[in-house]
Amino acid sequence: MKQISDTTIGGRSTSGFSDFSLARVTFDSCYVGLQSVPGELTPFTNLTLTDVSHVNCSIHTSRLERVSLDGLKRVGSSPFFIWGCVFNQVELRGKVSGLKINRAVGAGTMVTPTQQEAWDLATETYYEGVEWALDISNAKFPGGITFEALPGHKVKRNMETQVLVRRDKLNVVDWQKLDFGASGFDIALSWFLDGSQFDSVVLAARTASKHGMQDVAVLDMLRKQELAE
């Protein structure tokens, strides 16, 4: 495995990369473009990343496989946008900030609704062969994160600070009347119901922040209401 440390990486990529160990690297204005054929994904495989930072980065239609990420810091105000990507055995650890994972393969009018439907079908087919997609059980998200773009039942989670919510449970109750406080989980659930192609989603408390305990209390409330597990 090739090693890279204490440097800055930037620019565009169309081929992806594999078998790298990266430590204390800043990804500055990195961009991976949209693939033209649904299901043809740019590969990022067998990667270990430790204490890395991101500035104005985005990747489209890529497959992230056997990736371990321990510590991700956002520099500046822009999130790291992940568009129409799929995950297989990706582990997040430590503090992770500034990730925005999107179902859409691109912003705005980059693709037509018909093209997006084709990508959605390719995504569903991909996950049929995945045992687990993402492990967030040892990750902390002080700034918050949503996971409506992934199948919740294929996400490994921390049972104390992260919960699984199923669509069929929400569809039969007036969950909007519950008190979500300032957690933002009501917004996350709306995004899930309105914009996810999957039947379950994971909600994660903003641990390692002043909001952590309040968020966990809301998740406990959802469990007591039998809306979360």
C-alpha cells in the first residue's frame, strides 16, 4: 500500500485510485466528475485515511469500497459533497465534519429525471450485493449529518447514539407532532420520506458537541414511541 502524508492534494480525477494510506493530508478543491453511463462508477478502493481535511471538494458517481477514515475536518464553510455514490465496507471513526451525502448524482439540472431514475436503479442493484455499506459506530458528528442516501439497514451504528428508523413506522403515525427540540431530526426524517429511495434510515446524534445529550434524548424519545430501534 502506497503512503502519502503531510501534504495537500488538489485537482480533478476521472480514474479514481486504490491501495493508498494517507495521513494528515488536505484535499483542496478536489473534483471527481459525473460518469455518463448509469452503474459505471469511479473506483476508490482499499484506502486508509487518518486526520485528513477537505476544502471545497465534491465527488460524483463513485464507489467507495474498503475505506477506513479516522478523522475528517472541514476547512471553510463548504461541505464535502458526495453525489450519487455507493458505499461498501466504509468505516468512519473519530470526529467527522462537513459531509453531505446526496442521492442525486449531480446538482441542479446536471441530469434529467429519467437519467436519475436509471442511476437510482443501478444503486439499488449495487446494494443487493453489499453485506454492509457503512460503519459509523465509532464516529462522532459534531456538526450533524444525514444518511437518507443510504439503505439504513446496511449501516452499522452505535446503539446508544444512533438509531434506525423505518418508513413503514412513520407512515402510520403523526410523528411531526413530536417534540424534536433543536435536534433537526424532524428535518432529517422529512428528507428521508420525501427524497430517499430506501425503506430505512439511520439518525446520528451530534456527539462531541454541546448538542449531543439533547440529541440522544430525542432519539430515546423516538425509541419509546416505537419509531426507532
